[in-house]
Amino acid sequence: DVDIGSALGTTPGLTTEYLDRLDERVADAHETIADGMAAEEFGYAALSLPETADPDAIRAAVSEFQDPEAVVTVGIGGSALGAATLANALESDVDAHFLDNVDPDHTARLLAELPLSETVINVVSNSGTTAETLANFLVVREAMDQDGVDWTERTLVTTGPEGNLRRLAERHDLPALDVPAGVPGRFSVLSTVGLAVAALQGHDVEAILRGGADGRASLSGSLYESPAYAYGAVSYALAERGALTNVLLPYAESLETFAEWFAQLWAESLGKDGVGQTPARALGATDQHSQLQLYRAGPRDKLVTLVRPRERADVAIPETDLEGLSYLGGGSLGELLDAEFEATEASLAAADRPTVRVEIDRVDERALGELLYGMEAACVLYGELATVETFTQPAVEWGKRAARGLLGGGEFSEADAVADKRELV
Ligand code: PA5
């Protein structure tokens, strides 16, 4: 559920009258989105994944690996964050790790710790050419060789139709899943890209997709009827009025990676043509003690999005006769966390700062599917209202080509530009 009530009337000046007018543009945008989904157009196709994803194919591919102890996903950006969000939210006996950086310390430490013969290597790259992913994979493969582990027996590939990774999978006859056509990385969590790890960890993939389908069913031509569109429209409207930062503040450790996933979705999709809303990752209640001061009393350039599950497993706080602490005893950590959530919301409202409340039933497969789908739909709507190309990432591609060029992996003018700049320093 999305409650936009606390975003109205706050100082950037968002009124119901304005939202009523904006709703006419939401209706047009919804038509564009629905047409794009029906035609399976690039990007919009991602919003059809709850129906088009094939859980049987995913399960068949992972069934090659019997009872792994761990899975290491080698991928970056959209090829890692969706799977990481699910893995870090849901409990499993199969440990999930992510090599989404080329920090040598981190990679070496992880490889030293892992039981490689019991580990599945899940290599994910849509383009099949991303330097960080392929470099890490070569390192992991070598480590397995050195441990006497046949890496071809322990590797699952998820990739697009072309690229080095596809060729490698074919050459070694590795189990391979396809990244569905028309699905950009940061919108791919409900596809093979995000769901293979969930399947390897024994999670209910169908329930995740059912949650996505519930999200899809709630899309309509009005922001007042669709929680996802309400969030997208209000975020857009506030950004137009100066709320150029969107603080994603989940009150659940299990949703910390969700904030990372959201940050990529929002930044890479909407940061175009000199506009966009900068996502800031935070965690309640921890960051109340580090950042809330700024959110309540700093520049009036923020929307704070508070996220929480309505139900969670709880831990009782023991009674105490310590003076002044009796109010805690007999309560629970969950009640305290909820009180912190509500106090933060009230504190921001009292300071005339806009917030939106997003609640899910509990942190489980279905609710996560709906939450992730809803944020994707919100982002697509925002992109339509802001008239940006939501599904491209030219700045990211520039950097990728330049880095490859600097290492001699292609002749790119971007690499020359970086080399010139380096000489200046
Ligand atoms: O959202 C995106 O398109 C990017 O973040 C990509 O997911 C990221 O750059 C990784 O690309 P690839 O999957 O081609 O390795």
C-alpha cells in the first residue's frame, strides 16, 4: 500500500488540485505504457514479466545443481541487484554471495572462504561483454581449477543472445538461461536474471511472480486507483517542485538491499537530459541517528519514502526494574521499531517535510514481487511524465566503453578522452 497523504500540503506545495490535473497526464502515460506492454516494446516488456517469465525453465536449469551450499552471482548493476534484493530479504540454507565489484581484496577473501566444490557460480550479463563480470568470472574459474573443481559442472550462465558469455556457454556446453528480449538490466528482477538465485535458494518463484501479477493488476489510468502510479506521480511532482532527492528509508534490515536496488532503478532510469531525482539509501532506525537531522532541518529538497512490513517475527524485550526503562520492558523490538517509524514520519510532518509511506504485508516472496513490480511501474510512469528515455543508460555505456578502451579492449574515442584527462592530472 502507498499512502501519499503526508506528501500533500507540505512546503514544496503539492496540492490535491495539482494532483487532479496531473491525473489526466497519468491516464495518457498509462495508455502509452499499456500499449508498450502489449507490443512487447523494449523496456515496457519488463512490466509483462509476471505473465511471460517461465519458472519451469528456471527450475530446470538450476536442477542441474544438487543441494549446493552456496551460490555466487558474478554480475553487476541490474545483473546482480535484483537477485541480491531477494536473497538478502528471504532466509535460506543456501548462502548467496555477490561479486558485483572488482575489488581484489573482496574477491580474494570470498574465494578463500567458499567451499568451491559445493558452490554454484551464477554468471549474469545481458550484453555478455561487461568487463567487471567477465574478469571476475575468469578469476573464479581459475580458483576452481586450482582447487581441482570442474568449473563447467558448477557454472550457470544467464545472458543475451550474443556476446562473449553466450559464446563461452556454447563452447563449454554450460546450462544457460536467456535474458528475455526487451528487458533492461535494472528491470529484470522478475526474469531469469533475478529469479535463478531465488530458485537455487529454494524460494517460491511462482509466489514472487504472483506478487508481480498483483502489482500489474492494480495498474490503471488513475493515480488514485494505482498505488504504483500514486508513488511515481507524487515523486515526479515533488521533484518538479524541488524535492530533487528521494530518500528510501526501509525499516527492516532485510530490505536494506532493496534500497540499493531502488537507487539503481531511479538513478539510471530517470537521470537524463539534466533532470532526475537522486536516490539516497538509508535504513531505519539506524539512520535516524545519523541522517534524520538533515532530513528534518536541512535543505527543503527531499522526499522521504518510508517502507515497512506490517507483520514481522518479533523479539520480546525483557521486563526491567532499571529506573526509567520500565516503558521498554514487556514490549518488543518490533513495537519499538514501529514506534521509531511513526515518530520519524511525524517528526518530518511536523517540520513540513514531505514523506510517502509504503507498506507491505510481510517480507515474503509474494509481497516482494509486488513491491519490486510496483517500484518498476512507478519509475516507468515517472519517466513518461518527465519525458525521458527511461530504458536507456548512455552515460553508463560510455563509461563501460571507455574502461574497456583504456585496457586495450577496443578502439573508442571515449578511452582517448579519459586518457587525455589522466595526463592533465
Ligand atoms: O540496468 C542496466 O542496464 C545496467 O545496470 C546493467 O545491468 C549493467 O551495466 C550490467 O550489464 P550487463 O548485464 O550487460 O553485464
